[in-house]
Amino acid sequence: MTTIKAPLSEGAGIARLNRSFVVGGAPVPAAPLNAGLYIVATPIGNLTDVTLRALAILAGADGILAEDTRVSRTLLARYGIETPLSPYHEHNAAEARPRALRRIADGQALALISDAGTPLISDPGYRLVAEAVAQGFAVTAAPGPSAALAALCVAALPTDRFFFEGFLPPKRAARRERINALAAVPGTLIFYEASGRLAETLADLALELGPRPAAVARELTKLHEEVRRGALDKLAAEYAVEEAPRGEIVIVVGAAEARAPIADDVLDREIAELLANLSVKDAAAAVAAKHGLPRRQVYARALALAGAAR
Ligand code: SAM
């Protein structure tokens, strides 16, 4: 039987009978840990996506802070881990944080996990880490899955530079404003989104960013995993007529292409030509698609030109 070494110490850890975990039916003893805070990534769906070190830390810790203790019990039960759980989420963080810091000060090792993936990434924990560091405690990461990186890896979009936005505002006006502010980011964009809002968010992304290449990654690592790739406007049109898909979703969007800027007078000439036969909306859409420009930007010019011609 192999002992997986987590950082060793006598610590002032709580005496517990069982500090082991179970893999493939075999118990693996885990050593007690040095006092401190351990940020432990857990699976985003497939329960076998957990590292041996994560299991050793979860089994060796004096306590586990979990976003939703019921959700985390499934993972812990799967690996035979009996470490006591206590809740740490955005609604109790103000009281739970000082309690956790006192426990670390008393010599305990605490692991922080979220419902899925890497804690602190669109999940609670940032202030706990900052305060633990400010108080001079050791903070250690046990890295592992995160939906953002998993989606980036399968999106077939450039990975050399990326910008993680997380969740966009749920209200449409604020969402559009935020997307507009991201238009100039020189890298692939990554968004988390709730399935019920997917169609409207894709429509807003297409409107603000133009027909950029994108991917919708759904239920990654799970039974119904699906990755749909295509231009933003095409994806928006597809999801607009489909039933809202089930499950968890990441949207990945390619960066603005580095094209030579189009002179305003060239744009105006093209719009004016089309306005002879098309509505403002259709003329703007055609010119925006031709140059890969945000429709909203071209629409504003088309509206001004149509107004001036009246
Ligand atoms: N901390 C987590 C991480 O590292 O991925 C993210 C937590 S955030 C509250 C939850 C969001 O992550 C979901 O709404 C979804 O956008 C994304 N997500 C989580 N699991 C996913 C999966 N298996 N497939 C696709 N997206 C997922």
C-alpha cells in the first residue's frame, strides 16, 4: 500500500481515526497536513477527473470548506473520504471566513473546494485566500479541472492569449454594454453562461462583436458532452429556434481579427449604395457581415446616412 505524501506535519491537526481515501477498492492512507489553506480543484462532471494529490489533501485535511456540502458529499463518498465538511459560500462567507482563519491559526489544515472545478474561478474563495496570505498563513493550490480551460482546449480557437470573463450580466442592456467593452480585447474570450440564457447571449455577442468564430461547449466531461462550433451569428440563429439546451455551458469566442481598418468614407459609400434598395437594418447587416464589423456600429452610421438623405 502506498502512502500519498501530502505536506507532512504533526500540526495541531484534529485527531481523526480515518485519514485515508479509497481508489479502485484499495484504501490509501493520507498523511496529516501542515497548517494552512489548500485550494483543491475537483471534477466538472466526470468524477474520475480528480488528482491523487487532491484526494490526499482532502483526506489528510482537518476540515473541508465546501460551497454546497450536499454536492461535495457525492465526491467524498465516491473516494471514501470522511473529513468533516463545513459550508463556505457567498451567503455565509462573512462569518465563515474569520472562523476558518482562526482554525488555521490554531494549526489546522483546511481544504477549500467548490461544487465543481477550481475554487475562486467564478466561485467563492478569493477573499479567504487574500486574508489568509495577509495573516501569513501558507496557501497551497492542488490544481485540476476548470470548465474555462477545458472549453478553450476543444473550441479550436487560438489559445496563445485568452481573456476569462466568467458570467455576463443577466440584464440585456448591461450585458451588451459589457460585451461592447470587450470588443477590443486582443485574445480569445471565454464566458460562462446559464443554459436558459444561451440564445439571447449569443444574439448579443453576434450583434456587438460581428460574425466571429465561436464555440459552445456543453456538459464537458459528462455523458451528453457537446461542442458546437461556428460563426457567432450562425450559432445565435441555431439556438434561437431550438429548445434551450440542458446542462452547463461555456461560450468561447475568437478575438477580433487584426484587419486593416476600413476608412469611414468607404463604409459610408457602401452603405449609401445599399440604402438605395434596402432598409437601414438590412443595409447595415450586409456591410457589417462583409467586413466582419459589429452590426450595431454599422447600423448607427446607416441610420445617420439615411437621416441625412431625407
Ligand atoms: N469554478 C468552476 C470552474 O473552475 O470551472 C466554475 C464554477 S461556475 C459557478 C459554474 C459554471 O461553469 C457553469 O454555469 C458553466 O458555465 C461552467 N461549467 C461548469 N461545469 C461545466 C461543464 N461540465 N461543461 C460546461 N460548462 C461547465
